Amino acid sequence: MPLGFTLAPKVLASKTLTSWITPVAHWYANLAGYRRYGLKYDDLVIEEYEDVQKALNRLTPREQYDRAFRMKRASHASVLHNVLPKEEWTKPEEVSNPLSPADQM
Amino acid sequence: MLTARASSRTVQRVARNFATVVDSAGVKVAAVDNNQPTASVTFLIKAGSRFESKPGVAHGLKNFAFKSSAKRSALGTVRESEIYGGVLSASLSREHLALTAEFLRGDEPYFVDVLTSFVTSAKFARHEYNEYVAPAVESEIEESKFNPGFQAVEAAHAVAFHNGLGSSLLASPHNSITHEDIRSFAQSAFARDNIAVLGTGIDQTTLTSLVEQSLSKISATSQLSSPPSSYFGGETRLQAHGGPQTVFIGFGSAGRPSPEIAALAAFLSTTPSVKWSQGTSPITATLPKDTAVEVVYLPYSDASLFGLLVQGPTGSAVKEAGKAAVQALKTASNGLKGDDLKKALVKAKFAAASAVDSREGLLSVLGSKVLSGHESSLDSTLASLDKVSENAFAKAASSLVKTKPVFVAVGDVATLPYVDELGL
């Protein structure tokens, strides 16, 4: 769910560009730190908007449960002033965007 | 004088018939152009409630019509149709699902595309089921609770035909249908041999060329089937509040609908030919005050249901009206003589012919003929009515009335009569 201007579709359309930019993207996402708390990118989206609320309502019960679990686990880690053990980090291959229209079919 | 005129007036030519049926890539396409100011295209799909794999799936599919497809979203369809000024609608019967677009002449490329993209690439999204389809299904079920006549006819079908034709048009109030069920039902129903494309106010070749390309993507043969109907009969009583007290007395038969029964229905029909007059139906003469009797005749492809829908303010009034109606039916079923039979046949012919005058009637009467590959005109119906003789009528009517009746009481079941109290 792009919240603003994005070049992602153009990059994904080109094989060369994708192969160049993907490592940089993963480096950047790892640097942002949310993966170390077991979160997904969509968990960072600010909830107080009508469209985001609608997308949240459309999650399946399982997805809602998983989202709440990730949030709880992350805030617990935050209270402990520590990141999660490495096996609980979000892995690059399990990245999905539960709030994107494509994932809600 | 009157009889001579009535018999000599055979309908020579029915201009509103579909001219020809073209089989284009396995899809039957028929169009008729009477120079109407608007045009319409209907996809008639054999996906009525008798074919459903799970109760209520057909009702769900009807309400899923014109939601997201690969080409445009549900909102996109609404906006674009409004820009073109057309109307999209879906309707469900026991045998067919009809998806119709009505539009101004010249807009057919867009509206045919809306119809084909739904048939070929509908998404059946989970959130659309939860947000649009399920509430619509629920409100139609809720609405039907306040229509005892509809409830009675629904219950009568269940009692008369059990499965197949007996399955209800509406989903049950507490159903477990999911978008996945509807998707798999649609996938097995949307096949080329299962769809007839009917156009009015549109050129046949234009319509064929528009449909041909896009429908070649879907599978060729449908996986839906329904066992041949058989008639059972029986009695059921439903408690209901708010509406008039209702009783349905019906007689069904399996096999092709016969013209004799159509004539019997036309003879008993209580709708007068002149508004506010009493008419000459044998039922109206003996009805108690405030009660009404409607003659119901529902022909299907392999069965038919004939019945009397009796409604009144109290159970005892309905009992009196029911007795009178059954008496009239029994008298008529012994045979009609001379003018009575002629009147019945002409009324039946007019009913059949005038149904074809309206767009909906044209589709419901001739659409199924196009789909089954029969001759797509009214001529055979009218000719079969012409052939009805006194003997054939008496035989068909008396054997119909001798079958085990369907009896449905809807309303205050404590005061409504039982089937034996009506003289059956």
C-alpha cells in the first residue's frame, strides 16, 4: 500500500534494476531495525486513518491475531531494552504486506 | 359471432421473436432489433438455485454480480456505468441466473465488456463478500419474511420437488456460505455451453463479434448438473406474523409443461380483462369479502407447478375462500365446453404472447429456449395451445387434480385450514 510517491513498480518491472536495488533495500530495511523486533513493514503504518482502519478490518482473524502478537512481542522486547533473539527476527523472505490490496483477496 | 372470430384469429407473426441463434465458439448468441431507443444485453446462465452445490450459493452469486474483476473494481464498474448512463442488474430464478445491462444504443462495447469480464475474470474477493454481498443477501432474506405469498410458493416448491427445483431461491438466514464456495460454483457454472447471450436493440453480428473473443477464455463445458425433477406433494405449515393469512394449494407434475394446464390457469385466473370489473372466472363469483385468490402457474424445463394462492384477513375467511377455489378448480377439471374452453385458450395465448412484449418477459420466455437450442420463437407455444381439444383438456386437468396436492399454510397456523377441510 504505497502511502506516497513510489518508484517500486518501475524498479520491479526491470530485472537489472531489481537485482541492483534489492540488496540495498534489504540493507536499508535491516538498518531501520524493525525486523529485529519481529515486526513487518505494515505494522509501522500509522493506524489513525480511515483507509488504514478499513484495511485492518479486512484482515482475517488469523492475521489480526498475528499482528497483535508481533506488536506485543516487540513492545515486550522494547521494555527489556533489548532486541529479540536472532531466530525470531523477521526474515527477508517472509516479508508480506498484510494491508496491501493484493494480500486481501 | 364471437366464437368464430376468436377461433379464426391466429397470431400470424410475432415480430419480437429472436431472428436466429448463432453458435459462436460454443456460446449461443441471439439478438433482435425492433428499433427500440435503448439496447440491452443479457447473459443467461444455467446457474439457478436447482444447480447449486451448497444451499444459497446461487443467491450469493447473484449478489456478487458486477463486483471486482481483473479489468475493473466494483467501484469502477459503478462509476463507469453511470458515466455511460446504463443500468446493470442481476436476477435469479430456479433455473437461470440473468446478468443484464441496459444502455443507450452505441455503448455496447463497454457494457458487453463489463458482462464478459465478470464472467471470465471475477475476483470473488473475501472483503467484497463480507462488505457488499452478505449484507445484500441478508436484507433480501429479511424482506422475504414479510411476503407470505413468496414464502408459501417457496415452501410449496420444497414440498413438491424436494431437491433440485425444490431448493430455495434465497439462502437460509444462518448459512455458512463463503466467497470460496461462490467462486467454485461460478467456475463450474461459467462455461461456454452454459451461457446464452441475448441482445435486444442490437445487431446480431455486432454482438457476436463482441462476445466471441472474450468468452473463448472460459471452459467449454459446464460441470453443473441437476437430477431430473420428480413430483412428490405433501403438506407444510409455517408460523408467520404481520402479513395476510395465506394458503397455497398446488398440483405439480414432472415432465414438460403441457398447454392444457396453461389453459386451465388462464381459465381460472382471477385477473379481470377490464379493470375494476369482476371478470368471469368461476372463482371470483363465490369468494368471501376481502379474500383474494391468485392462480399460479410456473412451468420449468422438466416440471411444472400449478396452484391457487389464497389470501385473506383471517383463517376462517381463508378457509371459505379456499373451499370456493377448490370447488371451482374441481368443476373446471371435469372439462370445459365450447366457449369456456375457447376463452381459456385465447386468454392463455394472450398471456404467453404479451409476456414476450416486455424485455424481461422476452428473456424469461425465449431465453431458456435459446439456451437449450430449441426454436427461439413463440410460434410453437401458440400452436400447441391451438391444438388443445376438449378431451385432451379434460384428461390433463382431471389427472392433475387427482395427484397428491401440495398444501402450504403461512400465517396463524392455529386457525388456517388443513388440506382435508378444503374438500380435497
